[in-house]
Amino acid sequence: MGENLQLAATVLSPEQIAQVVRLESIFMPRARAARERKRQHDNPGAAEAAGNRGRFCHYTSAENALKIINSKRLWMRSTTCMSDYREVQMGYDCLLHYFSDSARRDAFYAVVDAVVPGVAKQAIDLFDQFWRDISLKTHIVSVTEHFAEEDNLGRLSMWRAFATNSARAALVFSVPWYSPATFALGVMFNPVTYLSEAAAQNLPAEVMGNIAREAAFLRSLPPDEVKGWLFNMLLTATCCLKHEGFWEEREWRGVYSPIFGPSKLLEQSFEVLGGVPQKILKVPFDGAISPDLADLDLSKCLERVIIGPSQFSWVMYEAFVDALRRQGVPEPESRVWASNISLRD
């Protein structure tokens, strides 16, 4: 890929953050709205800034939760190994259906070309060129939005959905919205948009209206930057679009695609999961690896562990407290909670 689509480690200034917000509002308006809603919930009344943090939760088996803490690594799996492997295909099919219509495609080109000539076709051609790699080599890690009222019990629907044949746990993270770690890891972190297939067809039209409204601003940017945002729009639509029936999951996804070039900080291994040998990418929550990961170190961003409904809560409490203490998480005894939801598997 060209340098314009590469991600580089950097600390964003307030002015750069404001520009990212504006560009996301143009090219990914649904994601921007969800991000702002969540940010305001977690930072009420605060202006958009690098110091804002978001709270998210990763529901998994108790065994896997302990492995994450002990290794300070969160695993990313291939989109082809997701519970519903057609999730990425759904987003692609919606885009294909829209842009296969010559009238709609030409209308989209015309709006973008009036701002930056030629970049719409360049971005779409580039996406088509890399679609095979995107569909087969993209890796994802999923988390869910977490709210204060879930601190002690967790969310019943999530306990029912994950690791139903084993002890369960949930890891609650507080992470900065804007961090050098995002760029250093080459991982995009976006909310899932829940839409019907009919509603998803309206997404390009929304973007067209935004582009026309912000034409003067977009003309002031380098053409490659506009092309990069168009490309990211397409990538996000394929990786973070889900059927409206799943809205209760309130899912966010960390997405890594090899088209951005390899990250030196993501670790790779081959593991056997559910009997299937597969490549795993490991996201380090370890500031010792790089200064860019300092604010993502486990000791700073792991807020609490919620033990799922279980008759073995006490022994798991001791195990998690010990693991947190070994990783330098302050006051570990106050960070582990046992959910007392009455749940029958």
C-alpha cells in the first residue's frame, strides 16, 4: 500500500483530533454518532480530548480471562473464524449491490469528483484490488460497551452468549479514545453499526450528502488523505456492519487488516481453537514493549474482573486477585467482583 494509507505512531494534538472527528463525521457518520454517544456517557460534559476514556468489556471463559491477564495479550482471530463468518460478507454485499448500479455509482463519483477529481474511483478500485486479502486475512477482536450499572453483575445476555459450558469472566477495560497505541498497533477501533440490509443501502447516500456539504474543507486536504478516508469508509462498512437484530450486543471491534502493512508490535502464533489450527494475532497490553503502549498497559487500563455466575466464585476470586497483583494492577482485591445473577445454562 502507499504511504497515504499506512498508519504511523503519533500523538494527536487537539487540532488533529478535531480534524479526525470532522472527517469521521463525513465518511463514517453512523460510527461517529455512536462514538460520541459513548464518549459523552463515559465523560459527561467533557469536550473531545485525548484524555477522555471509554469503558468496554470482554466476555469470555474464566480460563481465557486468566490467560489474558497472565500474558497481557488479547487475541485477534480471523474474520473467517467468527461465529457468523458471513458478517463481513454482509457489508461487502451491501456495497456491491449499491455500486453495481451504474446510476448510483456514477452519482457517487460525480459528487466526489466535484471535490477531488478521480479519488472515488481510485479508492473503490484499490478496495476491489485488496478485497481477497481483506476477506481472508483481516483479524478482529470484539468487545462490548460497558456501563456503570453493569459493574457488579455484568450483562445477563452476554453471560448467556459466551462460554456457556465453562466458568465465565468479563474483563472491563478503560481505554483512551486517542492513543499512540492505536497507530503503533495498526488496529482500527470502531463501533458496529446495526442496520437492516435495506437501511445499509442508504449509507453511501449519507456520505454523498456530507461530502457535498463539506466540499470546501475537503478541497483543502491532500487528495491522498481524502482517498484514504474513502478507503477506510469501505473497509469499516465491510468489517463493522451487522444485522439490526444483534443491536443488544453493543459491539465494538478492533480490526487489523494486512493492507495497512505489518505491525511490529502485534505478535503472531498458530493455535488450535475448537479443533481448528489457525493464525492468531496477539495485542499486547504491555508498556514494556514500546513507549507507544504506555497508556494501554494492563496495570493502567484493566478496571475490574467480573466473575460470571458460578458456584466456584471464591476460588476464582483468589486466582484473579493473585494474577492482577503479579501484573502490577493496584488494589487488586477491590477490582474482582462475583456476579450473583441466578443463571441456568
